[in-house]
Amino acid sequence: MLSDDLSWFLILAESEHIGDAAAELRMPQSTLSRRLGRLEQRLGTTLFDRHGRSLTLNTRGATLRRRLRAAVIQLDLAESEVLRLLDPETGLVRFDFMHSFGTWLAPRLIHGFVDDHPRADIHLHQGIGRDLIARVRDDEADVALCSPRPEGEDLGWLEVLRQPMAACLPSDHRLAHRRRIRLADIASEPFISTPAGFNSRDLLEGIAADEGVDIHVAFESDELSTVAGLVVSGVGVALLPADDPYLQLPGAVFIPLTTRRTREVGLIWRADQDPASTPGLFLDSARRVLSLMS
């Protein structure tokens, strides 16, 4: 029904008079009467009670008027948004990032973009890496800061950093004074990690396989900050990025591991994205910010 122009119905519903509405619409009364007749036939019911050329909007007509008013408002908003998107300086970028980057890295990128393009809008969303990758692929987000690098040629990738991994231990741990350790040195202790399928869990299991040791994950959490907090409580040890300020909690120490494995962090976007769009401007701004950080 919304494919038809039903603005005439709203005018007729307000005036409740064929002649007055036809005059306002600058059309013959017969044309307006035929339009109303076709609409009522389509709906299978009357929308007005007739009194000669005067009409009284009935309950069904009032319902249609209320819904059409709401639809007109939404259509006007949609038109405004589309027109805004034609100008990337006033457009929208949907930026996703992992929770662990929410206190330091993501704010730097956001600040840089807002400084460069103050009239643009930015919508933020936080989540785990694999979900953020899916959101970009499904066009629910434009750009995401995540780890690891996804496979496939449908996504662009800009490496942001490679985080070395460390053993996160309670400050009173027997190895807290060491400058570097192997995962094998703590393999017999209970581990705290993210669930299977998370990047940090894959790194933990990969390093364990490299060193030929078995580990036991006693506690799991989606949040790396919770993992660090559990280490501080003394219930286990963990493998975490060594240089992430989000995770540097009082009572925890980070001892670098001998492994060469790192946590690869980067920005992703759909490969078919227009470089001149607002998300394209965000990526340009991010490159500038990252060059100043390096």
C-alpha cells in the first residue's frame, strides 16, 4: 500500500469533505471519489460514513490515518538520511571494536575522526572478535577493530599492531620475579581463559602445542578483563596480551613468554566499500592516527 501516494487520504481524513479536499488537492471531485472507492475496495471495508458529500471518518479510517501519519514521518526521516549520506562529511560510520580496546585504542581512533570530520555521525558497538567480523560481513557495521585477521578476500585489512603474549600471574606467584618464562613453566597450574573459538584461547592452545605441553582450563570468561581479575583473586594463571593497559590490574604481573606467537590486531571493512564514503573517511583518519602512534 505504501507504494501508492496516499497523501490525498490524509487530507481527506482531515477535511472529511470531498469538495474541500479536492480543492486543496487541485483535482476533480470525481477523481478523488474514485481514489477513495478503489482504496476501500482494496481493503474490503469503508473508511468513512457517508452523509452526502460530507464524510465522517470511522474507526477503520482513523486507524489507517494514524498508521499513515507514522509512515510519512518515517519516510521523511529516511529521505533525510539518504540525502545526508550523499555528503560523506555529514554521513554515518558504524564502528565496532573489541571490549579490550575500549579504554585506549578505540578512543584514539574515534577522537581523530571526530576532529577531522566534526559534522559526521559515528555509531559504536562493542563485542567479541568473531561477532564483529560477522557484523561487518552482514553490513551491520562499516569498520571493526578486532583480532584475529579474518580469512577471505571479501574484507579489507589494516594491521594496527601485534601484541606480544605474556603469562598473567598473581603478584605473589612463585615466578612473579622472572623476566621471561615458557608456558611449560606454568602448564601444571589451573588456567583461566576465554571459551573455545576465541582468539586468545586459540593462542593459548597453539603455544601449548608448540611446547608439547597439556594445560587445564579451569575457568572461562568472554571478557579478558574478567580473566585478569580472576588471576588477581588467585584461582589460576592466564595468557594475556603483554602491553594492553586495559588489563593491567593491581595485583597482577605480566611475564613475557618465549613464544613468537602474537595477537594480530587490525581494522576490517567490506572490500567493496566506497573509499569516498564516510566509512572511507574514517579509515583515512585511522591511518593518520596510527602513523602518529608508531
